[in-house]
Amino acid sequence: MTTQPPELIEFRYELLEDGIGHLVFDMPGRTMNVFSNRAIHEAEAVADWLGSSGLRGLVISSGKTTAFCAGADLGELAQAYAMIIAAPEDQRWQIGRDHFAPIGRAFRKLETADVPVAFAINGLALGGGCEFALAGHYRVLADTPATALGLPESLVGLLPGGGGTQRLPRLVGIEAAMPVLLDAARFTAADAVAAGVAHRVVPAGQEIAACVEWIRSGPQPKQPWDRADYRIPSAEEVAARLAGLRRARQEETGGHYPAITAILDCVEFGLPLPMDAAVGKEIDIFADLIKRPEPRDMISSLFLGKQTWQKQRKSGALPEVYDSIAAAIRQSWANVAARFEPADVEAAARWARLSATILPGGPVQPVSARVLGEHPGIAPTGIWIDAPQGQDQVIAGALLGAAVVAALEHGRDLDADSRRAADFHSISAAGFPAYLGGPFALYDSIGSDGVRRLIAPIAS
């Protein structure tokens, strides 16, 4: 006798046959599934119900033709950051942890409910969608070019917070997992099976039947890491295997991309732990990361801004002012560079990770703070941009402050969405550092007084 699941909105439930349930991820009103807060809590409610459901097994699939799940609802993440930063500083970590812990908790409950769970995946399963699938005991992928598994959170300054930093290395090994975790590499369907992250590839349309076939075989619903013969690596072993990668990434990023360090920390300090403690360690590190400014600003420009930019381009309505802003930023850098020795400017740009060559020969002219107005800023960032120290940082701060002034002079009439799109364009076309989110995001972060401090050495 099977029971009915809790009330669901983002998912729907049906019986495929006696004892085998089917949970369909199908968010109403959307063409693509994402993990909203509601979807996360519904997933946890299903996991809580599963152990007493009376089911022989559960198949999970998508009701969308576009993909299985594209990841987290990044719009909600931006709102969560605002909630966290509005709290007293000594409460932010706990608020962030409490807010984001349910996804890892839900997936852990799912894999320990003592009921076989199989995922039928046709299309992309990225971010939280991939983590959801990794919490299943069996994964069947459709043999299509669009089908892939990936964890691209690092691209927007985040880390996988639903157990992805723990399950993926345990399934495929540290070396195979790191390009996926750090660089947003993806497993195609065939690659996923070869690496051990999926179990079977079938022609499109047969993935649900393949999951049912597996459940009928009476499998034991145990993840490899929950079996008695699973060997937990020592802390020394994991640290040694990551040491070279840590050095290389520190040299590459200059420490300006904290998600990279946080992901490495999750793997290094989580893999030597049993899974329950490992998932807890991951969310501890996530709570540290999410209260930083880099994820907020990278989501703003590299996700929300990019979306607006792509829509505008697709409709043939990409504003010419974006190119004007990018050109003005490059010119402002040439103007600033004219005040300093070329080697010093090159060192400062390299230190701040500007991804463009600064052209020499700009006119030596002061930068006016007139356009800055009075803007309070969100909060101190806690990073070097608040109070540059030493020659490299002072010159880098002057370059970035001048870029903010240039962007405001040319884009003062842009609305919020277009400013985010202009930030994306400034990163991709002008070489503005992505970890700061773009000139408008930097202005919002540190406010007018913060920008005035940056340009003080070159201001009129």
C-alpha cells in the first residue's frame, strides 16, 4: 500500500506502476526548471515522505522539453544576499547558513531514505539540478547532444551548495572532478558513464523505462559512500593531491576569486569526513562565501546582466551606449596610465586582474568626481578595494575608479537592468575585472565616497 506525497507545486507526482512512483520536476509558468526556495523545500518534503511511502522505488524526471534543471534561481540568490547583508555583521554567517542548508539536507535525506531513487535525465542538468541527480542511486541519460551534467557555480562566484563538492569527487575522483567544479566543464552523456557519474545512456524517450527496469531488479539503495567498505581518504592525502592545484589557481587569480578557494576548501576539508559531516562542512564554507560581495556582483553582471544583454542583442536592440562605455573605460585607463611609469601600471593591472592591455599615450588630465553625486553604497566589501594599500593597489584603484566615472558619464540615464547589461559588456569588451561585477556594480558597492577615495591620486 503506497501513500500520497505532500502537496506539491513545483513538482507533480504519479504512479508508473504498482510500487514505483514518478516525481516530475515541472515548475509552472517557466520554460526551464530551476531550484527556487519553494522547489528546495518541496524536495525535502518528498525526501521526508519517501521512507514511509511504501514505494519500491522512485523515478525522478523533468516535465520540460528544454532541460532537466538549469540550476539555482539566481534571482532569488541575489535577494538572499540583500537579506544577509541587511543583518548585523555578526549574524550574517548564521543567517546565510540557515537559509541555504535545506538543499543539502534535502538531498542527503533523499539518498538515505532506504528507497531506490533513479533519475531520468534528458537535456542539461546543471548546478542544483546536477546535485539533485547525484543524490540518486541510479542515473540514466538520454543520448542527445543537449544532455550534459555540470556544476557551473564558480562562473558566478559561487560553489555548489547541495553536496556537489562532496559527491562528485567521491564518484569520479578528485582529478576528474576539479575541472567541473572549478572551470564549469561538463560531462556529456557518454563521458558521464565513462567517468562513473552516470550508469546508462539510452535513446531519447527511453530513459524513464530504463529507470523502471533498474528498480524492478531490486537494487540496494545505498550510495558508495554509505557502504561499509567505502574508504574515506586521510586529510593528508587529500591535501597533497590538491596542493599543486591550489598554488596554480592562486597564481592565476591572485586570490580575487574566492569561490575558487572555497571550492578547494570544500574538497580538501570535506572528503576526509563521513558524508553527513562533509555536507555540513560544505554549507559552512558556502555561508562564508555568500556574504561576500563577489558572488552578488558576479551574479548581477555575469548572469542577470548577461541575460538582459543577450535578449537585447537577439531583438536587435543592443544599445550603442554599451560600446561607448567600454571605449570610455579603455580611454580612462590610458589617461590614468599616462601619470605613472608603464611598468608600474602593468604591475597594477596584473595585480587587479584587468584582462585588457592598457594603451599608452593618453592625455594627462584629472578625473572629475562631479558625476559621482551622493550614493551611499551597499556596505564595505571587506576586500582591497575599500582601502588600497601599496603602489600596485593604489594605481589599480585609480584605474577602476576612473572606469566608474567613465561609465557614469556615458550611462547615467540607463535603467537598472541596462546597467547590469553594461557591466557585463564592460567585463567582456573592456576587460573590467569580473570579480568586481563591472563599473556600475562597483559604484553600488562602495558608493560615491568609495570611488572618490580611489580616484583621489588623480582627481581634479
